Amino acid sequence: METKVFKHGNYIYECKSSPTKMNDYFDTGYLRAANKKLRQRWHRGPLPSGYRYIFPVNYLDSLAKTEIDKLQSDFPSIDIRYYECDEVDRLIFSLEKVGDLLSLVAYIKILRGA
């Protein structure tokens, strides 16, 4: 069965959390195991254009960041990024000011002149 998600042009967003360790470091062992499965999947292809890790309640220690960096170096054609809980908090705070998604879309359209 051909995937409709993992293909060029798609950006995948994956939320990962260690809820028992709120505002603490994400479990690097779990990230390593998840990345191993992801590598196996990506070696079979096709590959997405981008992959975003969202850690809504956790931080990443240097080992976890190294794991993500290794994944990026193994798959240089994929734009891999991550967002820790502080960045997610800032995004939520900013979006709360917007009110709702429709007003955000309308605002962006105005800015773009559409």
C-alpha cells in the first residue's frame, strides 16, 4: 500500500511528550527507539519534505538533540526541526491573542493581498 503521508511536498508534524515528566527532559531512549522505526520507514521510501517534532510539555537534553541531528544528517533531503515546550508556549500565547483560526486566516490573506 502506497503512503499518502510520507511523500515529497508533505511536512509531517509529530507531537511527543513524557507527561509524567512535565517541564522536564524528554526520554532520550524513547526518542532513539522512535527514530529507529522512522529510519526503517524512510529507508523504504518515499520521503517527506519536512518533519517537525513538537514537544509540548518537555525540553530536550543534548543527547536528544544529538539524536535529531543524526537523523537530519542521515536524511539530508528532509528538513527536520524540533520545538521544545517554551517555543510551544510562546506559539499558544500568540495564537490566543488571535481569537480563532478563521480570523488568523483572514488576517494572513489581508497581509498577502489576497
